Amino acid sequence: MPQVTNPETTVRQGVNLARFVAFQKFADQNPNEVSFEFEAEGTYEGRALHTKATTGPYTVGDRRIARTAREYTYHLGAHQEVEAALGIEAPADREEPLEVALAALTACVNSVVATSALVRGLELSFLKTAVRVAWNPRVFLNLESPERDGKAVDQFGDLRIELAVGGDDLDAADIEYLRESVKRSAVFNLMTQAHANNAEIREVHPLRETGDTK
């Protein structure tokens, strides 16, 4: 397991290194206790493309944590020009789900690169991640099947990730180490690796379930 260099240095990049090292050791010895399960919900708002999504509760180990203080709401949709082109009445600008996913990737990459820098004992003065990907909406528009020859159709071009880093005394080996650390990103792994998945569906009757007979 990689170890933080010079953990006697109390705080670096806002992290108490002694506590970080202690957590590393705990996680190494108790992997089940630090396993996470994340969740999100999205409710259709009655307008095509518009969803009210929420996050908040999560599980770590066998403990599910749900605090009102960390309930977050996202009003997702599309770009105004896209909504107008699709015939959406009164088109509006909203956060686009793919862009939000890319933004999440930049945050996760920044987190893992900064953490990896701690492990190597590097001081970073600047870190910025930019990501881009091309998307063909034919499947979304029902112009093409989501599967071809039993395999999912790849709707995307290459995922491009560009990092800009700055710090004191960074050498070529340090830069390569930080580049390789991108592969430690959980969101990068989620986006780039095949994971077992399935979509379940159930029919609901909102008026019956709420008891509203109006």
C-alpha cells in the first residue's frame, strides 16, 4: 500500500496527514467498513427532457446515512437551443445530464490526483482537469436501436481528459505518476469500464398510492 511521504508534516492541501495515514491503514485492514453504496433519484417533471434529480442518502459499510443537511436537488434538462429544435414549448436552459456527468468526472479526477500527490509528498500549487466527448444522439432520438448484433451501440467518440498541474520541483516522473493516478478515479472507472447492470421497471398508480381521488 502506498504511504504518505513525510506524514510528520501536519497539514498539506488542507489534509491532516496523520489522520489520512491512519485512515489508509484502517481501510487496508477493514475493506468492508469503507465500502460505499451511492444512490440518486430522478422524477420526471411532466415536460420531455426535464427531471428533478436528488442525492443525499448513502451507505458506508453497513450504515446508511441520511441527513437533511446534505440533500441536494438538480433540475436537469437540455440547452435552450436543443429544446427549441426538439419542439419543446417555452424552451429553457438547464443543466444537461452529460455535462453534469463530465463535471463530476473533473471533480473526481482532481480529488484523486490531489490525494495521489499527498501520497507521493508533492506540493501542488495548481490543478485543473478538462474533459470533452463527442456524442451522436441517433439512439436517443429512436433513429437507431440501442443494440447491434447483441452488443450495445457506442454512442460516443473518444473521452479526452486533459490535466494542467503546477507545483514546486515537479519532475517528469512526478508528472507521469500524476497522469497515471487518473486511473484511480472512481468516476473514471464507472465511465470507462463495463459493469454488470440491469434496468427494472414497475407500474405505479400515483393517485391510488397517495389516496388522492380528485
